[in-house]
Amino acid sequence: MLQMGKYALEFPETIAEVSIWRPTVRTHALAAKVLSVAKTRIGGTWAAYIDAVPGRNHDMEYEEVLNYGDRLPEKVARVLYPFFEDIPYAK
């Protein structure tokens, strides 16, 4: 695994590593019913998305944001997710 960034996030380098790799996911609630979610990608990048949610349980609602939310511009995503500061934002 390739380690990148301040927090040594791991990214797969081989096909065998892809099968065991799990992305890093972080959430940031902007309001009770507005959730942003960031997720790493296999290629050593990350992206963040935003969407409205019911606001009952963000731990269960984040996948819907990843699947159907709008992608955040890089400048906004970097403010919300300094955890990924040394990782390239997906183009």
C-alpha cells in the first residue's frame, strides 16, 4: 500500500491490494439536514459531496450523499476537510 499525506492514508498499488483496500470516509454536518461527505479513491485522490438528508442519523445517511450528492468545489472541500490536506483532489 502507498501511504500519502500527513495522516499516512493508504492507497492500493497492486490489483491484489485493491481487493482488500477500504476508502477513508469523513463526514461534516453543515446543519442537521445538510451533510457533506468526503471519500478517498483508489487512484490516490479524494472528493467531497453535499446533499440534504433527513437528519435523523448521519451515520446511516452518508452513503446517499456519496451516491446522489453534488460534488463540492475543491476550495470548499479543502476548508471542510483539512484531514486530506496533502492528498490531491480528484479532477
